[in-house]
Amino acid sequence: MVVVVTAPFHAPAPEWSHVYRDVLPMHLLETILLLGGTVLLTVVIGVLSAWLVAAYSFPLRGAMRWMLVLPLALPTYISAYTYASLFGATGTISLWVHDLSGFRPDIVGLPGLIVVMALVLFPYVYLPARAVFASGLREQLEAARMLGARGSRRFLRVAVPLARPAIVGGAVLVAMETLNDYGAVKYYGIRTLTTAVFRSWTGLSDLGSALRVAILLLLLVVLLLWWERRSRIHRQQATDAVPMVRQRLTGKRAALATIWCLLVLVSGFLLPAGKLLLDAFTIDRTDTWAIDLIALRNTLGIATGAAFLTLLIALFLVFILRHERKSWTHGLVRAATLGYAVPGAVIAVGVMTAAGTIDRQAGLSFTLIGTIGLLLYAFTVRFLAVAVQPLQGSLTRQHSNVDDAARMLGASPGRIFLRVNLPQLRPAILAAAMLVAIDVVKELPLTLILRPFNFNTLSTRVFEMARIEQLREAAAPALLIVLCVLPPLLFLDRQLARSEG
């Protein structure tokens, strides 16, 4: 981050005047439009779905509770490619509609991308909102009901305001994922700050301008984080931890609730996943299956290595948080976990610039750029917070009296952590490893920039196929990504459901 922020002092930018005058205005405008539209639509879909599942009983409610998490198994760029192959100008469904009515729908554009990204990203809002609605609002909602408030009024005036911190937190995650996306916005022709970074670097061969665009992207991230923190001031989130008693819906209301959840599930997961299955098994793969298997091997290897390295550092950081009393060390730990808030393209540009400087000046017998080690380092920077959060959350639930007792018996902080704290962290360690691995498998911009030469992962393989309009050929590696992500995602949702009661 220091490399990126100090770019105006060390990185010349010969094309900056052109980028500033002709590139940035429209890229910034379309970034804000995409960001605002996606966040607004995800909040509507996520909050309404969470409220229905948490507060009511209706047909298929039990299945919908966990199936509405499935869209997270689809990276945004894969869902965008699939929808383009169905509803683009030459898409299967668009041509069928044109033959019947003469009208040809085309989803490839800003409004279409907003809808597609919202259908994939809404679980970031759905999960925290569902957790609060299911186990944190019973007493408040009962009080509102006794005062005569009907269902919709209780939802709008009681449930949503009390769950606002969780909803805003999920919305900020959606915003971060939107800013990080490159594959979908590139294919749909949307000009965002992330595409401006790539355009300045690869199109204009001006690393300095790319770094300056990255600074603007960082400022936008800081603004989002400031808004999220400010939204929590004087706001109290309900935490009575009493499971909600669900109201049984009947008749038309039950049918509408089921239809809504089914519509969200079909649009967000079943339709694109079904298209991937159909293409993967109907197209001849004899020439490319070996390449896809190599990409799968590379993906699993990178995900395993990144998860292991990130966990080691995360365990060291939570050890510091648990046993180090100095406030400045806690500040350094918080600073070390800011990477998740930074788009992958920004981290990649900063890491590449730093590695290039070391390669030129250190006189090493090898280069850092284009190595697996540099890629793993960048993944660790990006996803360290993903590992620290579940570990820290689990550690805070361990009573400090146990540590004090061990300390009185002469145990050092390191021994206490290894013998007392660490055994109780095993479920959180597994969850942290899965979360990091899921994010690494789905990550595209960072991998695209920092991967070694002639090294493909499943995400870069899908991107390369889509770039040359071979969308059906991209179905098999895209399906492999979904199959890699789906089992750990369902496991984590099951663990979350247990905590909700």
C-alpha cells in the first residue's frame, strides 16, 4: 500500500494527462453507477429473503434457507458470461424471443450487469441479516406486535433498523466485490476504475498512471469504510440471542413467499449453473480436457498454499491480540488486515511495482516477478483478514480466566496459546482455511496480473475463453470452479445455521 500511495513521488506517468482528461471521468462515473445500483439491489434481495426465511414458515422454507447461499459459489464473472450467452444479443433465449416476437433482448450493458451482480452477491447481505433476524429480535418484535404493529410495519420499523449494522456490513462487502471485479465489467464493456488500471498499464504501457488510478480506487474504498463505520455510530444491533418463533404463512401469502425465494434461487444459481452443466456435457472436450485438468491442479495447489500461509500468519496475529497488551501492536495487526478492503488489481499493481524494484536493485540471482511465491504473498495480503476474523471471533469467546490460571502455574504466553487456546480454535481454523481457499479459487484480477508465465488457474482459463467468445468452451473450467467452492460453502453455512439455533 505504501508503494501505491507514494506513486506520484517515485513512478513517472507520461500518459497521465490523457488518462486524467479522457479516461478517468467516464470510468469514475460508471464505477459509481455500477456500485450504487448493485448495492441497492443486493440489499433489497438479501434483506427481504432473509426476513422471509427467518420470520415465517412456508413451503420449501427449510431448503430455501441454505439454498439461497448457493449463488456465492458462482464468481460474478462466470455468472455474467453465462447470462450473456443466454440473454445477450446472440444469446440462446434472446434469439428464441426474437423469433417469437421480433424483439431481441440484450442484457450486456450496465443495467444488465447490475442485475447479474446483485443476483450473485446478495448472500453477503442475506447471511448477516438472516443471523440477526433469526436470533436477535424476538423480544423487540413481540413488543411491537403487542403494540398493534402488523407484519410489514414490524419489518420496516423494528427489524430493519435494528439489523442495520449487519446489513450495512454486508452491503460494504458487496461494494468491495463490485470494485474488485474485472472479468464481468470487461466483458460487458463497463468502464470502471479497475479496468482503468488495466488499460493504463497494459494498453498505454504506463505503470505510473495505473498506480495513480489505483490511488483513486483506494480513496473510494476508504470512503466506503468511513461510511460503514459512521453508520454504526449511535446504532445498536439487537443481540438478545433468543431464537425467533416463526409465523406460519398460508394460502396466497405462503405461495408468494415460496415463489419469491424460488425466483431468487433460480435466477442467482440454478439457471447459470444449469447452463454450465448443459454446455460442459454437450460440447466435445477431447482437445481441452487436459488443459482444464492442469488448471484445476494449479488452482488447488495455489489455494492450498495460500490458505496454509495465510493461516500461519493469522494465528500469529491472533496470538498477539490475545497475549500482547501494548495498544500499538494491536494497531499494527488491524493495519495488516486491511488488504481485504483493497481491490485485487490495486494489490497486484503495488506488489508488482515493489517486486520490480527489488529485482532491479537487490542483485538477486533470480527474479521475484512471475513466481509462485509472489502470487502467494499477494493472496496473503489480500485475504489475511478473511482468516483473522473467524479466529479472533472464536478466541474472544474463550474466557481469560483460563489463561490467567495457566499463567499462575508458570506457563509462558506461547505455551498457553499452544496448549490452551489453539486446541479450542480447531473449528475456527477449518472455517478460516475454507474461506481463504474459496476466495483464492474465485479471484481473477490479482491472479491475472501476478501469475507466472504460461501458468493458468481455472479463473484465468475461464477469462481467456470468454475473451475470445468461446463461452461454451469456458463452461467446463467454470463448472470446476463451482464444484471446488460448493462443498466448503455448504459446510460453512451449516456451521452458521447451528450458531443461529
